[in-house]
Amino acid sequence: MIAKNQAHNLPRSLGSVASWVSEIVLVINDCTDETESVAKRYGARVEERPWSCRRDQKNIALDLASYQWILGLDADEVVSDALRQDIHNFFREDHLKYAGAYFPRKTWLIDRWITHGDFYPDYNLRLFRKDCGRWGAVESMIKLSFKERLKS
């Protein structure tokens, strides 16, 4: 995860994953709020790095991660209980066959969830093997260096 002045979002975001992920890596830059201390309360490893661009910051976080599987979230994103269960099922059943998984992302706009049109389901590849993916030139997109399905 990357963040700048996201102390207000981190409790919801990190709170949705802290109890079941093996590691949280947060790359911050030039924060003037409590982002770092909030993240550390959730057990995050926090690294300060100068800003270059979103892609590069996300790839720094990726490089700092210790584990094979990456769950890439933004600081304002929350993993629902249903998605958490789907991720657990993926690791019980499919993680040896695939190098990544797409999630339908739901967007909160103004005062409501957008559940139709081009906004939903907004499928994003956010769970992937570290050795198979990098954040690419298009912001928020992961460029995978493999075929979507691994050979069994």
C-alpha cells in the first residue's frame, strides 16, 4: 500500500485485513498527519520514500514485501467479509493453478454505492504472485508477466 496523509482512511482499510494477512507494507511520502503511527498500530511495516509516481511507489512496496502473494490495496479500500472469505477459498482451492485473482470493486460516489453501469462490477487484479506481476504504466493497473492461468 502507498499513502500520503491517509490517517483518516487507514483504520478502515488496514482494519479490514490486519487480523488475517501475514504482512502489511506501507510506503509513505511527506506525510503531515498521523499516517505512520496509525499504520504501525495495525502492525504495518512503514517505509518513507520520496515521491516519484504512483506506479513507482507501488512497485517499491511490492519489492519490500516478504511473501509470495500480494494483496494490493489503496489506502481508501476495504476488504469486505465476503471478499475475505473468497480470498481464503482461493488459497484453499486455486492458488496453485493461478498467478492472480480479479475482484469486482464497488465504488462509493458522493453518498451511495454505484452498483451498475461502467462502475460495477469494476474488476481489478489485486491479488497476485509477487514473482509474476509489476505495477504497470497505466495507474492502478498491474501488468502481469505471465499467462493468466499457470500450467498445472
